[in-house]
Amino acid sequence: MIDCGEGAQTAFARQGLNMNRLGHIFISHNHGDHVFGLPGLISTMGLLGRTADLHIHGPQQMEEFMDVVLRIYCEGMTYKVIFHSVDTTRHQIVHQDRSMTVWSIPLNHRIPCSGYLFRETPPQPHIRREMIDAYDIPFSQINNIKAGASWVTEDGTIIPNERLTTPPEPPRSYAYCSDTSYLPTLPELLKGTTLLYHEATYPQELLARALETCHSTAHQAALIARDAGVGRLCIGHYSGRIKDEAAHLREAREIFTNTILADEGLVLKL
Amino acid sequence: MIDCGEGAQTAFARQGLNMNRLGHIFISHNHGDHVFGLPGLISTMGLLGRTADLHIHGPQQMEEFMDVVLRIYCEGMTYKVIFHSVDTTRHQIVHQDRSMTVWSIPLNHRIPCSGYLFRETPPQPHIRREMIDAYDIPFSQINNIKAGASWVTEDGTIIPNERLTTPPEPPRSYAYCSDTSYLPTLPELLKGTTLLYHEATYPQELLARALETCHSTAHQAALIARDAGVGRLCIGHYSGRIKDEAAHLREAREIFTNTILADEGLVLKL
């Protein structure tokens, strides 16, 4: 889960999601609209008897709030909440498991703020069944070949790995960049990301307001997407001043066609 | 406002209520489901540019949470939040203005907990227009007569106030009692209350569970209403274990007929 605004626990119920499947929560920055759902979510999972550790990653600034919430409201809970401080000034690995690696993305907001980049562990290549049969390669060797090994026939001929396999699908990736002013350093970090979520708080005509509050315009979000060559851009975090969402979307699409608007409950497949 | 669970600010919007009309919030006790809506509500009113002071009354135990929230998330807000510590062991006036007096009600929960009793300031009696005309009483005397004065005619006859006025409607009152175990001392404090909200977390068949968790059953809530001779009882704060709300209501109505079930968005007129 990324960020946790007020009402997150009821959103889980509304979406038919099981909050106990949550292992890690990544928080971008210590503003209320990104953290005020944590106390309720954490204590409700306690009431439901959760036992698995919950890891929360976020800027050091949120630790004091977490400490008070855990000490005052979560006494005697059946599971542990483990906080991991994220250095918001660096692009580095903050979490890794078998399926993915999570990187921090330094953003520029009024307070320390980090985006997150989720990179799938590169899938293994596909075995070419007909080649395995042709060379009579035993089943025990399949994993080695998936891992890159070539095959040596009885007469010493080397069958290179590329002939035994077809390349895997490219690894998928998702980047979350909110809240931030326009940051020209971002595209370099986001090269080729499958899906980019980038905040677009204001339209370009309120650029001065965006600069003042360290937010981005739809136009700027699209520049980042274009310069990073991402697959798709999803914009969100709109200001209450945006009355015409279609116009907001058009502004972004003028720069980067493959843009969609974020919406409550929207589900995207990578 | 009484108590402030997570999502309170969105409930205001859903009900079409203006949160800036809030002057005082009364919190019963420092459990998450009664306070986790405060950070969002307070900071959103700040973003909306509220200027009027907001008074929060509640047990001293919640002050540390409030302090952290205000210090970390509400810096530079355009209005002040003033916390008033409520002594949860005493029945005393915690707030008074021209229209009402608010009393604390000592409750018995797992942590210090206070109910609240809202008593309307007794309305003034109604002037009997025909008597005013008959005795030719000048307009300037009306307020004195409303306040209880009698009238002396030119020949010295005293017309007692009771002949010049009809009694006002009885003052209305509302009592909020949640969370609490069954407290036989309550009826004495709640005598004749117009509307009583009393928690009814469990059905009587889970009495042991109610005792253990310091909650009440529907049966017990109705006993309080009956013994206090209240006008109407509203029960709520149901456990997730209550699948049959109609049965829960029947259990209370066996003791006290004029009982209704609380529900999200329910509006009651006193």
C-alpha cells in the first residue's frame, strides 16, 4: 500500500480487499492526507487478531506520530508494527523480496518527501518445449536452462541458451510520485517505467500556485512521463479548484497521449 | 459534536453539514473509534481558513494525542484549538452558553470515560396577550413579566405573574452515554431526559462479554431508560456480532417501548 489517507480501512471494505494481506505500507510524506488513515487501519487489524508483522516505510518525520499512536491506542496488540525510516534525499533500495525491489525516489515538496518505484524481479525466460524434446534434455536440467545455462550434447556440441529459450516478458514496474513540484531529474530515474502515477494538483494556468505550494501541473506531469518514456501515465491528487477534469486530462494528453485520470477505486492492470 | 470517529469530515459533507458551524466537540474517551476523526477534521477546517476558536472537551488522556497532532500537522493554522480536560469521575457543568448547559456524566469503561448531558436553558413563559390588553400593560414591561414579574394596577391590585403568562414548553435535554457497562447510578442523573442515547453493544445473551469489556446490553440500556423515565431511548454502538438488529431492538422494547435504533445519518427532532 502506498500512502494512507483518512478512511483507508473503510476503502478496503468497499473494494472487497483483505487488509490482512498487507505486508508493507510506503508513506511518501508526513502530511495528514497521506497518514491519517494509519491509526484506524493499524488498530482495526489488531482488533481482527492479525499476527503477521506490518512494515511501514516512510520519512523519519512521521515516526513521532506513529510512536504516539502505537503507544496510546495499540497497547497489547497481537502483531508488531515495524517502522523503517526512508532517506528522502536518495534513490536507493528500501525493500526487496523475491518478486520485486522497491526504490525510493527523492521528490521536492514543502516537507521531506519520497516517491516509490516498484520493479518486478525479471521473470525467467520461457523454455522452448520443442528444443528440449529435440535434444532429449532431462527434466532435471530445466531450472538450470531457465537460469541461463546452455546444453552440451553427448557429442560435445554446445547448444546456446538463446536457442533453448525465448525471452521473458519485460519486467513490469510502477512508479508513484506524489507530492512534488516539477522535477527535471525524475525522468532519468523512471526510464521505461510501465506505469507512472504522477500528481497533477493544478492546471498549467495555476503554475504560480503550483510553484508556491510545491505541486505539479498536469502539463508538467506529462512532461515527466514523456521524457521518461513510460508506458502509461496516471494523474491524480487534483486540487479542489479543478472543476473540469476532462480539460485537465486534455492538458496532459497534449504532451503525453497515453494518460488517464486517477479515480477512487480505479483498478489498473500492468 | 459528540465523539469523532475516523471519516467524520467526510460524514459532514455527506450529510450536507457545514463543519465550520462547530464550536465545541465533546469526546467521551480516548479510544481510536471515538477520536481518530479529529486530526482530519481539525486540519481540513484549517485548510478552509476557519478563524473561530474550536473547543474540544474530553478526558485528560487524549491531550497527548491532540498535542502531537496540533504540533506536527496543524502548524500555522488560521484558528485556535482549545482543549478542556473533563473530570470523568464527576457530574458537573463542563460548558454553558445562553442556550444550554452541558454536564459530564461519569461512565464506567475500561479507560476513563464521560457521557454528556445537554440541558436546554428553560424557555421563558408565554405572554397572555388578552391579559396584557385587559390591564393595559405597556410594552416596556413585557420583558419583566416574561422574567417572572407581577403587575400592579393603578388602584394597587396585584395581578400575579401566573395570570399574565402561560408556562413555557419544558426544556429539552439530550444525554449521550457511551461507552459504559450498566451503571445503576445513571437514572438519578438522567431523570426526565427528553432523549437518551445509550450504548447497547451486545444482546443480553452475551452479558458475560459485556461485563468483561465494560459495555452494555440492549436490555440494560432499556433498564436505564425506564428507571430514568426518559422520553425516548436511542440505542447504538452495536458489536459486529449483532446480525439481527430487529431482535436487538425487541430486546430493548420489552423493557422500554419508546426505543429506536441508531443508524448512520439518522436525524431526530427533540
